[in-house]
Amino acid sequence: MITEEQVQSAIKGDEKAFEDLMNICKENLYRTAFAYTKNEHDALDVLQETVYKAYISIDKLKNPKYFKTWLTKILINNAIDFINKEKKIISIVDNMKVSSINSEASRVDEKLDILSSIDRLEEKHKRVIILKYFQDLTITEIAEVMSCPVGTIKTYLNKALCKLRITMGKEII
């Protein structure tokens, strides 16, 4: 659990407090980064960049109670920047698909189907789904991260879930 005292200590330059904060948040941040990048290595790169940017700019955080929101905004911006850079890189390696038979592979395929369906959503809907189900943020916290009213976030979430249900062809949530 993040306390305002820990955040205040980190703002004042306490490296141990900052490290403790990162340890508390790392799993949620990784899940969010992975939802954007769909690759463990890339998600770790985005996470590392996020920690670095947070570390060098934590003194700019005005309200310690919004630390998690502030950190999530940094992560999302890093993930989007990373994806945009990746689109510019042309892959030289030919990606070949290998069919798999076992049930574990089909579960992985199902997870990839969900991630690819989320990826096809409009950016605002995608962001709400990721923050809600990968970061476990409340509607109010999502509204803070996205700088939108709560009602707008509820609308985005509802529309995103409807589109996902149609795309996936079944009830997913």
C-alpha cells in the first residue's frame, strides 16, 4: 500500500522510499506495459523507461496522493511512444506461424485473441480497458489518469466492452 509519507520521502530524494514505491507498483505497471506491447522484453523496456523518467522527475509531483495516477500516465505515454517507434522499424525477419495442438497453446492463442481485440479498439476505449482490467484502477482513478469526467469513462468502458463482445463473439466479462 502506497502512503503519502513514502511519496513525500521519495520527492525529498529518499532513494529507498522510491525503490519501495516501485516495488509496490511494478506488477501492475508491467501488466499495463505488456497489454500495450504484447511482448515481455518490450514491456520490460517500457517499464524501465518509466521508472527512469519517474525517478528524474519525482520532484515535480505536486500532490503525493496522485502518485499512482502520475506514474501510470508516464507508463502509458512511454508505451505509446514505444509502439509508435516500433511501427517505423521494418522487420527483416520473416515471421512464420507454427500450428500447435496442445491445450496450453490454445489458451495462449485465446489470450492473444483478447489482446489483439483490445488492440483494435479506439485509443480511448483501449486505454480504459487496460487501466480497468490490467491496472485494476477504479472508474474515478481512470478519470484522473485520462483527465476526463467519470461519466465519460463509464461510457468509454461500456462501448469498449460492447465492441469486445461483438469482436470476440462471446461474453468475455
